[in-house]
Amino acid sequence: MVELYLPMFLVFLVAAVLVAVFFLGGQLLGPKNPTAEKMMPFECGNDSDGAKGIKLNVKFYLTAILFVVFDIETVFIFPWAVLFKGLGWAGFATMLAFVSALIIGLVYCWKKGALEWDN
């Protein structure tokens, strides 16, 4: 059992070591001469006032969440497509139920107006 997961854990270990080396290398080797001008916020060449006067509409967050949900769900279709022949009719029926649930959810969101961007 351990030999089955050992390559995955080695990849995680190598990734963690690389992240640590890059962060520590940047902290230890990077120049440290902050000035008041360098510490000021910078945005596209203009002085930044921040986002204190901007309120985003709830529709923005709802659209973002729906995008993430449907995007992640479509990722589950890829492994099924790769193993399609080996899964047989049971795999086909399972994916048909999954896609049907996705379509029902999408139609529900559409009917509720969640995909409309109007005020």
C-alpha cells in the first residue's frame, strides 16, 4: 500500500522543498533597501486610492461561484471520458445522471436569473 502512494508523496515533498527554497532564497538573498517611495501602493502608473468607494454587486460573486462550480464539475468528466470503454453501461448511466444533475442545476440558475448581469 505504501509503495502505491510513495511517488505521490515524493512529488509533494519535492514541491514543498522547492517552495521553501524559493521563499527562503528570496528572503535571504534579495536586496533589502525599502524607501518610503518604494513602500507606496502602485497601480498601473497611477496613485492608488484603493477600493474604498467601490462596492461590487452580489451578482459578481454569484457569477464567480457558479463559474467555479460548473468548471470544477466539468473536470470530473475528463477521467470518465478516458475510461469510457472500460466502464461499460453502468459508467455511462452514472455519467448520464451526473450530467443531468448539472443541466438541471444550470437550468434552475438560469430560470432564477442568476446568469443575468443586469442591475
